[in-house]
Amino acid sequence: MQRKDRIDALGAAALVAISMMLAFNQVVIRVVNDGLQPVFFAGVRSAGAVLCLWLWFAVRRRPFGLLRRNAFYGVLMGLFFSLEFILLFTALDLTTVSRATIMLYTMSIWLALAAHVIIPGERITRTKAAGQGLAFVGVVIAIAWRGQGGDASLTGDILALLASFAWAGLALVARTGLKDVAPDRQLLWQVLVSTPVLLIAALFFGPFIRELEPIHLWGLAFQIVVVLALGFAFWLWLLTIYPAASVAAFGFLTPVFGVVLGWLLLDEPIGPPILISLVLVSTGLILINRPPQVPQKV
């Protein structure tokens, strides 16, 4: 398919679908946590992703291409990946999907702040600064409002926020130390490193099996096959066709869908403060990911 310089109707529909899938993914994690210990669940998911990626490379007849010169940053990325999902999966055991999704998708704030210092040419503009301010206020409102009772613990909210820091660290490594490595090989580093790290860490989080039922195994399969294999491949395909900045801008839809799906599927209460927080964070993400305006020549 020919590369395009803007998002068309087909691309917009595809990106909306992926955003909804990522939001639904948070619901799946919350449900599977009832049957599997969260960190063990994350480790098994990474192990399954290794197999899926092996099949991905085999079908495309490509070598893994994990070079020794990339080992330091590859392992570092895998450690950030491990930390992100230890925090996120545990957070979704303690707080609601709507709150966790809002916290997690503040990643763009922390990435922009770090990139301003570390990556040349990625300075924080006034527009990005305004977006960061709005998103930050939204997070403060979400954390301060405790109206959802026991299903929305402060500990869970903070863990989800810390997961966004780890995600930003992962993205920073991808854009600096591994910027010349293909995205599928970056993911391979993440799941190869995280599989043993997560499974060993799971030993310290209690029994591996809770009240396991078939729905939990279906959720695990969904995580491995749909999210980490098919979803990832589809995302890569979109990036070969549409501008990366435009694709990233659709990420603001995920917390919106996360709040809606948490309410619709898990009967999570949504009060005015959460809706205000959602609007502020989503608006902030749009401004942060907005591509810079290039003056036109006359």
C-alpha cells in the first residue's frame, strides 16, 4: 500500500479500533487477575509473546537480528518493560480500569520532559507545555478524588502512575539507544528479557493460581495473540503507511475508551471528577502529540 502524508478515513478507522482494543486490554487484565497472580500472568504473557514473535520472524524469513552491540540497551529496555507490567498488572488488581488507564497514558508527559533534556531537537514548545499542564492537573484530580471506595485504592493509582514512568523510560531507550533497530526486534528484546525477570519476580507475589476458570485462560490467550502478536503487527503496518506523529496522536482515545469500557463492562462508577480528569488528560495528550507547524513558503 502506498505511503500517505496524512490520516485518511481507513487509517482513522483502524487507529480508533486499535485504541479501543488497547482500552479493552485493560479490562482483560483486570478480569484475568482474578484467576492468575498478576506478575505471573505478565510473565506467562511475555513467554507466549516470544513464541508468537518467533513465528512472525519465521513466516517473514527474517533472522532475529539481536546484535551484541545492542545488548546493553536491549536489556535495559527489557527491564523497563518488566517494571512497567509489574506495576500495571498489580495496579489493576487494586484500582479501577478507568483510573489506571488515565494514569498510564500520561506517559507522553514524562517522555516529553525527558526528551526535552536528552534528545536534541525535541524541545518543549508552548503548546506541549500547555498540554503537559492540563494532563498533570487531570492526574491530580483523579488521584485526589477517592469517591470510588475500595475498588479505587490510592496504592493502585500510584502504581499505575509509576507504570507510566517505566513506559516513558522504555520509549526513551527506543528513541535513543535502539533508534536504528526495527520495532519488532525491539519488542523481541522486551519479551525475551522480561520473561525470566517477571517469572522470577512472581515468586515474591504469592501463589501463581487464584480461582482459575476458562475465562481467565481465554483472556491470557487474547493478551498473547491479539494484543502482542496481531495488534503489534497491524500497528507496524500502519506505521509504514501513515506519519508516526499522526498515528501517535490517536493514543488519546485509549483513556477515553478505558473509562467507557470500565463503566460498561465492569460496572465501575464514573463521577464528575473522573470525567473532568479524562477531558484534561485527553486534551493534554492531543497538544503534546501535536506535530509542529512548519511555516509554508510563499
